[in-house]
Amino acid sequence: MRLIIGLLALLGAMLPGFGGGYTPAASQPPKEAGSQIAPTPAIQARVRVVVPQLGPGWRTGMLNGTRQEPTCYLVLLFHPGRTRQVAATVYLGAVARLEVSSVYPGTGPADPDPAGGSYDGEEWREVRLDAMKASGKNCPTGIEPSR
């Protein structure tokens, strides 16, 4: 398991944007007091996450879930480009922060480039992870690289 985590960290360091658009977390503007907290996003929503095991910064991907009750939420991180090839599956237990996009919230058409950078006019809304994590307390918590 340590080997897999180490390889993921190395891959993240070698490939800028591994698992989606990489934006240093420190470069994000601070949240305003009273900023709106988004409800649990829809499956297939464009999200960005901070995953400490992959290093600092945001990774852009797509929210997904398992077909079980209760749902185990996960984030699919894609290889760069419009190939939609999954680079890694990150279970919510490994996520420190999660934000949902205003452009592709999962209720309309799918994001054509889930690994891409930002879109014009795109805004991000923080999602509280505690309720999502509580619903899947028996879910995996790590990162699975694609095969």
C-alpha cells in the first residue's frame, strides 16, 4: 500500500495536472465570511479536491458513487486531454476538501473535459464532507490508480 501511495505521489510530482487541472491550494482566494456551502453534489458533477496523499493543490475530476446502499462516494481523476481515461479513483476518505463547479454541477450535460483547467465564468462552491463521509463509514478510504 505504501508503494502505491508513493508511486501516486511521484506520478503527481512528475506530471503537472495529474488527475486533472492542478491549482495550488494557496493560490485560491480566501472564502468570504458566510460564503454558501453547497449541498451534496449530484453524481457526475465536476468537482475539485485536495488529496494530501497526492501532494498540495487542487485536482479536478468527477464525482461518482458505488452502486450500494449507502453509497460510497468517490472522485474519478482523469489523464489530461479529452480521452476520459481514468488515472485514479479517490475514495472520499482520502479527500481533505471538495468543491463543486457552477458550470457542470452534474444536473445537465456531462463535462466534455473533466481533466481540463477552468472554464470562463466557473465558480466553485465548498461542499461539507462530514455528511458524505458519514453515509459511507464502511467505504474504502484510499486511492486506486487505474490499471
